[in-house]
Amino acid sequence: MNKPPLFIGSSSEGLPLAEAVFAHLSHETKPKLWTHQLFLPGQYPLETLGKQLRENAFAILVVSPDDQLIKHGIESPAMRDNLLLEFGLFMGALGRRCAFFLCPDSPTVELPSDLLGMIVAKYDGRRVTGTPDEIAAAVQVPCQQIRTVIREQWQIIRKEREKHIERIRTSEKGKAVERLHGVVIQLRDAVMVVQRDAFVAVSDEPTFTKVKRNALQKVREIADSFLKDAILIGVGREVDRLTTVTSDALDDLPFPRELSLGREAAREKIIDTGFGVLNTIVSGGDPFRHIEDATTGEANKRIASLKNRYIEWWEQHYPILETATANLQDKLFSAAMDLASTA
């Protein structure tokens, strides 16, 4: 089961507390401490917080009595203002059951009146001035309480997400996106299959041409079968482009003439080999070795020539096919994200 992502914030003075919370909760969550390369130079803090709101399912704001607040002439310990702002942002984005205040039990930190009555987790404020072990012990009990709530809420969140995804998958557009992922595979297979079938016709160029013609027809049929889905999702241009470049590659597939000798060429080759055998016999050599060397050398030259032609063909068309495929996949991903945000 995936661990829930958790943001842990604090003031600079409260960082030892936040680090202790991080250690306690790292087993069952994926915690990120605010000091872990999140707030980088050149970025606005609110932009970074906005990213954390999107990336995390839970947040803990560790409160420490860093400031003094005077209200109605009475001075009392208070948290840093930015922690209050961050708590409000996370509670608004994640829900009040997924954002937690971790406050000292003593001294009591002043909270805004709107938050009065809200249950907060409390750590032992008397032990936070001690050793790291003392600090870890001070937050142990509230971390266990928060862990229990996170475990329960994470199950609820996962179930809701599964229902949400299922609603998308069963919607017309969701099913169209899912089907359109198959067009990439089918068009790719069309290129592979025609190469395999074409080599069956290495000695017959008309048959080879017929194989390519059938493959081109298959590509058109594949594109037509996805036309309705492409229009529904708004990826008609991308599907059409991928279909076109696939057809161009198939149409340009070279006939492997190197693997086939015409009748006259074969007759001449036999005569040349025969004269070579006679000369070998006259000179006292091995005629069978001469035949083997002649045929092997010829085959190697022909295969090397064909290999070079096919490499040129693939290097010409592969980048175009790859770009068209990536563009379609990017569009499908964007369509899926749009569905997820509106469903």
C-alpha cells in the first residue's frame, strides 16, 4: 500500500521538534520537512506552498512558543504568523481532518478564536529543552495519535480516489482515452508486421508491393476505427499525423532485391562459379571450398548492402514516427488530466 505524503512545517526555533515528528512518522508516511530543499532561492514562498498543497495528502504544523502576544493588556506566548497562514492553506486544500496543529501543553499558545474548540495534538512542552531523546519522547504520544488519524483518513482518501478514477474510466471520454492508447500500439505493430510479411516475398516484387498495399489499407482501417474517439477527445489532428507518417514509412519500405537474383543474373552467377571451379581443379585446389567461398562472399555482400538500406530507411522515418507518437500520447495525458479535474 502506498504511503501517504505528509508535509511537516515549523518555525526555525521549532525545527528540532519537527525533526522528531519526521522520525516518528517516517515508517508509515512519506514525510517532507520544510527544510528539505523545498524553499529554494529565486522562488516565492507561496508558490512553493502551493506546490506542497498539491503534492501532499496531510500536513502537520508544529507550534512552538516563539513570540509574545499582547491582547487586552495581557501578554501570552504565541506562534509565528506564517505557521497560522500555512495551517489555513493546508486545512482549506486538504480538509480539516488532514491538517494538524501540534501544540505544547505548556505554556499554552494563543490560538485565533475561530480555532477555539478544535482538537489539537499536544506535546510535553516541559521536555523540549532537553536532549534529542527528550524531544523525541515529548512528541511520541501525539505522533501516535496523529498516525492513527492519518491511517484512517488515508483509507478513506484512497477509496474516494478509486471511485473517482472508476467514474472517469466509465465515462464516454474516459473510455475513449483508454481506447486511443491502443492506436499507438496497433500502428506500431502494422510497421513490424509488414516487414515480417514482406520478407516472405523476397523473390517476387509484385507480391512484396501487394503486401505493402494491404498494410497501408490496414493502417487506414485502424485510423478510421478510432476516428469517433479522436474527435470526442480533440486529438484528431494528432491521430491523423501519426497515421500519415506510419503510412509514409510503410510506403517507403524498400524491396529487398539483394536477396533475390533474376533468372539471367542467376545463370551468369552459375557460369562464373563453374569457371572458377574448373580453374581451381586445374590448379590443384579444392573445388568445393571454392564454391563455399564464392557463395558465402556473395551472400555477405548482399546482406550488408540490404542492412545499410534498411538502416537508412529506419533512421529517416523513426524520428518522425517517435515525434508523432509522443505528441499523441501527450495530448491523451492532458485529456486524462482534464477529465480528472472535472469529474
